[in-house]
Amino acid sequence: MRVAVFSTKPYDRQYLSETNAAFGHELVFFEPRLDLSTAPLADGFPAVCVFVNDQLDRPLLTHLASTGTRLIALRCAGFNNVDLVAAAELGIEVVRVPAYSPHAVAEFTVALLLALDRRIPRAWARVRDNNFALDGLIGNDLYGKTIGVVGTGRIGGLVARCLKLGFGCRVLAFDQWQDPALVEIGIEYRPLDEVLTAADILTLHCPLTPETHHLVDAGAIERAQPGFLLINTSRGALIDAEALVDGLKSGKVGGVALDVYEQEADLFFEDLSNEIIQDDVFQRLLTFPNVLVTGHQAFLTAEALMAISETTLDNIAAFEAGGVLENRVVVQAVVGH
Ligand code: NAD
């Protein structure tokens, strides 16, 4: 099948091309993000392949449909960036990669937590400057701390398990669906507000939906434990970033590690080292000594890239063959990269 592949980086091209040897699709790689200005590149392509920050709103989907696109293949699990109602009305199928390596994201989450808590980036910056002083580098044991996990699906479940069994934390969790295997190892499901208010460390693993938008807002920060740590490797808009800045300024928030950011589409995945960043909230966040930010990197392991490529190309092959679309995204689905 002819596929226009947008937002491609060298690693996307490498893994997709290698995996495609077994599929034989005609992949045409485009570096830019898909938007109305780049959409003409996809004219005549029956399939379009996109990533997390390509915004497939109604005008864009209308353009794609008018020039022959019938399939959107997401190279990610989340689909909050696609207007599914518009896609259905325009007769465009949407497929995704529901799971590739939950371990990649779960392990990165724990890495961020440890790096934040033990001030590892600060320590390394000092050592590189021959400064071996330890003032300001005091962390906290994870052992015995109360962790709040919001969303105990594939990734949150692994994080909860690791912190409970590996580090001896008390883990409180919130999810509409309780995983009996987690209950069995002592993970305690509680109402959301109890998780938010009791946690020394809060980590977010639920999808972004209208219900979870700004789940951590000024009110939640106000009710949380003083000095709590917040980790987000899920979706940026789960947190109200302006409220977070206020919480950091007041000291109510003890530290934050983010792999995702609400306005990340304007920033992440690009080298902006020679640019003036216009996002004042993001720039303010970067000034705090107790904030750690990575650019949506949690998924980036060799295993995950391989699995993403295989499932994406398989989804496209299934569509071409007219078979059952196992990874089809339907309008009422609530699960979510
Ligand atoms: P999943 O579908 O396996 O798990 C999500 C869980 O959240 C489910 O158990 C679901 O019941 C629960 N949930 C849904 N609505 C909720 C709500 N309102 N409150 C609490 N829980 C709720 O998904 P996953 O594979 O574990 O991925 C989790 C999130 O991680 C994704 O939604 C995505 O946003 C993010 N993600 C980020 C990266 C990255 O590179 N940073 C990579 C992959 C996934």
C-alpha cells in the first residue's frame, strides 16, 4: 500500500524501512508534521501514517478524505489528537498501536523519579564542573513512601508493581477498573481524591480524556501533601502547567519530572537550540532547580520502535487486505500512547 509517513525522524525511517522488508508497502517519508500546510504532500495516498503531535482535526481530515485518503495509521497508542467523529463521518478508518513496550515507558518513569528525587542531573552538572560539594543534593528514600498511581493499565500497572515490590513503597492507585493481580500484591485502590491527597509521589498513567484534562490543577495541588513529587509520562494536559508553576513557587510542589507537556506540539521532537522559545510557562518551569523535563522520550527504546513499526505496518496490511482491523480506533473508546 502507498503510505505517506509524516513527522519522521531518522530512527522512524530506520525501523520502519527495516521492518517493511517483510511487508512491501510503498513508504514515502516526510519530515514535517502533518497540518493543513503540509497535507498536500499526502494527496493521492490511500494511507497516512502519523505520530503523537500531528493534529488531525476536521479541516485536515476533510482535506485528506477529498484527496483519497482512507486510512490513518497512528504510530502510537493515544488518539486524543484525532477527531474520531469527523474521521468516521468522512469514511476514514483510524488504527493505532495499542501496546508496544509498556516496559519502555514504565522504566523511564521510575528513572525520572529517581533522577528527580536524588538530584542526579544537578549532581552530574556539578561534577562536570569539578564541583564535588553535596549541599543541595539531599534526596529521600523511596522505601516506605506513599506513591499515588493514577491509571493502572499496562504502564501504570508496571510502575505500581516496580515501586511496590522493588522499592518497598506503599502504593495507592486509582482506576475505574481494578486489576486483581495488583490487589494481590498489596496495591491499594482508593478514590481519586484520596490518592491525590495522600501521595508523597504522584505518577500519572491514565489517558487524556475530557474527564482527565487538568486532573492535577490548582485545587488538587492545594489538597496534596506538602512537598509532594509529581511525575508525568502520560499526556501533558493532565496537568495545568500554570497551576504547577504556582505550586513550585510556593513550595507546595516539591519537585516535578515531566516527559510530556500540554503545549509540547510547538516544542518537542525538534532541535530548537538556536530559537527563542515563546512559551513563557514552559520557560518558567525550566528555571526551577527541582524540575526535570525530557522531550517525550519515554517510549524510545529499540524494542518499542521495533514493535511500533511491526504493528503499524501490520495494521496497514490488514486494511489493504480488507480484513478485520484489530487495532481500529472507534469513537466511543476511552483507552489511550
Ligand atoms: P492503558 O490503556 O493500558 O491504561 C490506561 C489506564 O487508565 C486504564 O487502566 C484505564 O482504565 C485507566 N483510565 C482511564 N480513564 C481513567 C481516569 N479517568 N482515571 C484513572 N484511570 C483511568 O494505557 P497505557 O499503555 O498504560 O498508557 C498510559 C498512558 O501513557 C497513555 O494514555 C499515554 O497517554 C501515555 N504514554 C506515553 C508515552 C511516552 O512516550 N511518554 C508512551 C506511551 C504511552
